[in-house]
Amino acid sequence: MRKMKIAVAMMALSLLSSIPAMANWNKGAGANSNRWWYENEDHSYAHSGWFWLDGNNDGVAECYYFDQEGWALLSTTTPDGYTVDENGAWVVDGVVQTKDVEVKASPKKTTTVKKKQRKNGVIKEYKVHASGSSTGVAPKQGEVNGADFNREHPADNSEN
């Protein structure tokens, strides 16, 4: 029984270690329960400016503004004069602004499983090799500062 528990624990750890870390949106808690922040793949968070983020990994990024504490601004005008919608995405005349970004497929994993087969009364051990093709993709790291945003979109408020 003890060996079975150890084997199950090892399989669970093996499975967990093969799951890639993905960037994601996180909802605040308590007084911040109506606010959102974004965690990057490296476990840092977006803050202090504009970020192009492809949160759903579809190859199309939306642009979001985050304050110094890392909260996405929602349904407001950003400090540099742009408008963001209820989801925090930059909009112009009600249209979410997007940018195509490169996505890369996760590396293929090869799994080796030992199996026992009984054939004609003889037990034979063999290894099964399975190459998994992942459908998941990792987003390209978005621009991390306002200079990139401003270079691509000259400020409408050029008097600053």
C-alpha cells in the first residue's frame, strides 16, 4: 500500500511539473475585489504604464494601462489622455485597439511509460514513447514601457 501511495504521488508531481507556467489575469481581494492585475510568466507583474498583452494566446494583443501598484485602469482616461474600456483595453471611438504578436508553440514533450505485457504466458517489459503535440502557446513578452507605446502611437496630447 505504501508503494502505491508513493507511486501515485510521483505521478502527480510528474504531471504538475509538465504544466507550463502561463501569464494570467488576477482579480484583487477584499477592498480590491473589483480590480485586476496581470502576472507575467516570470511571476513579475505589469505596472507603471502601457503593456500589450495577449492574455488569451490568440496572437492578438490588446493594450492595457497599469498604475504604479499594478492595477489595470478600467472605464477611464489614463494619465496620458487615452481611453480604456470596462475591461481595461485601450479604445478609440469605442473600438478596442489591437496588435498582432508572435506566439510560439510550447515545446513538444516526450513521455516514456514502462508497461508490462503478457503474451503467450510470458511477461515482457517494454517502454512506450509518446510525443505530445501541445495546442497551448506562450505569448511573446509585451512591450513593457510607455516609450514603445508612444513611439507606435504619437501622443494626441503633444503639448506635454
